[in-house]
Amino acid sequence: MSVYKRRGRWFCDTTIDGRRVQQVLKKARTRAQAIKAKTVIENKLFENRYKVKRRPEIAFDKFVKDRFLPYSKLHKRTYPDDVKICEMLKETFGRMTLSEIDPTTIEKWKQKRREGKTMYKRQRSPATVNRELCVLSKIFSLAFDAELIESNPCRRVRKFRTNSGRVRYLTFDEEAKLFENLQGQEWLQQIVTMAINTGMRQGEIFDLIWFDVDLPRGVIHIRVSKNGKDRFVPINQTVRSMLEGLPHTNEHVFPSPRTKGRLVDVKRRFDFAKSEAGIKDFRFHDLRHTAATRMADCGRTLSHLPRSSAGLTFEWLCATPTLPMKRSAEQLKIWCVRSRQVTNR
């Protein structure tokens, strides 16, 4: 196909299967515009001749609303988080079609997110951006499966490298200061006590209902954990005494003081108490590391550990039979009491 100008107007001239096609490019003002128009005409001729099926152009926000969010609600436990992430993604990609979003556009978005600040005015972590990128990649994977795009552009975008070896746990002095600054918030003290003495995740504590608390056997049944499997968590005398003193007026063991329903987050109150106590570089999830570390320090299970990872320590303890689990939990209580006595001397 050739492009030429005659009497101030641009023309294109091509032949397909022996049939010559000439056409005036009315809106073309420059050679570059004429070449773009020629490409469009050439594609249309090719599609008509060989019956090429054109993919429908679907807006990103429409696909997320009609396809991805229903899929996430049905198949993913992180649906509430996906809703929030999708709202953020729509700010950048909402008005674009799926086919318009390429790896370069995603890379620019990734860098901008990393450089931005969170709602708490902190630097956004690489792990947070990686989780958002995973959601975006899943959106494009569904679009690819539906034959709406040729490939997933996120496959050509690298994730940030993260430090997966971080292990932070609470010392006894820090624990005492933390509880001192939680005075007047008994419900939050109880949640922190639960985390330190059982190693349960924050979401597992929020989801805990009285039906899953078996005080006679001394265990708590976690029906849906992070990996999708259920498990039993032993309780020591500290947790038992606390649970026996709690009212059974709500389905949840630790209901929200405001809504009386499931707790959603304790980050603001926990971070404030932590800051007042002078505890740095510590998250609520590190209470789980604290429990695992103290259980390992009891001495009974240390020789069985494959490596000194707090997460693996606790997972190993949870995989042991019920009786040894109870012993480990009780040893944790005894060891904590003895360590405090030595510290206070």
C-alpha cells in the first residue's frame, strides 16, 4: 500500500487479492496522519477478507465491576481488600480500555505507588505494592481467559524485592510498657494477651466465635486459616482465665466495642499505645512472632526446628499432636512467669 499527496489531499492505494482499492484520506493533514489512516484501512480490509474476529473494547472499570469483583467475592477470602485495591486502581486505569494498558503504563503506576505515602503519612512498603500488583495481574488473567486481550501485561512487570526474613518479637520490658499504655482499653488488652499467648493471627482473633472455643479440652478451633486449612490452637491458664471471665453476650469472642459486630481493625489504637510506650519497628503481627519465639525458648521444641524462623516455629508447634501442643502452651506460661521474676530481681 502506498500513500501520496495530490492537489493538497492525501490518498492511499493498495491491492488485496488482485482488487485495487483507492481512497481519499479526507482528515489527514500530514504524512504521519496519512500513514496512520492507511494502517486503519489496511487492517479493516484484512479483517473483512480473512474474517478476522475483532476483540471487543471493554473499559477497565467496567470489567472490574462486572467480572473481577464477582469472581473475587465467590473465590477469594481477601474480597474486602480487593474492593479497596480496585477503587485505587480505577483512579489510574478506570477510563482506559483493557487493550490500552501496557507494561510501560503499569511500570509507571508501580513506581508512583512506591514513592507515594499511605493514609498514615508513611512510606508505602514494597510488599503493599506487590499485593496490589497481584490483584491487577489477576484482573488481566481473567480478561485473557475471556479472550479480551492477547496477553497479560503484568507478566512483563517485575515485583519489588522484599525482605522476607524479618523477625521482630516483644521483650518483657516492652510488653509491660505496652500494657501500661493500654490501660482503660480492656478489650484491646485482651486481644493482645490472646495474640501473645496463642500466636493467633489478627484476623483469626477477630473471626473467633464462642462455638470454636473448647475450654474443657483447652483448645481453640481455627476453621479457616491463612492457607485455607483448619487447625487447633492450645490455650494456657492465662488465656483460659481470661476467656472464662468474658461475657457470652455476643457471637464473637472479641466484638467491636462500637458496632458490637466483628472487629475490623485495631491499628490506630494499637499504634498509639505502641508509640507512647516507645516501641519501634513493631507490628501487631509481630505478637505472633513473640509467641512462637517464647514457645521455642521453652526448650522443648528447639531441637526439632528446621531453622530459626518464628513463623516456622509456630507452624511446627501447631502441627504437633494435641497433648504436646498443650504442654508447649503451658510451658510458655511458666517460662514467661519465671523470666519476669529474673528480670525484676
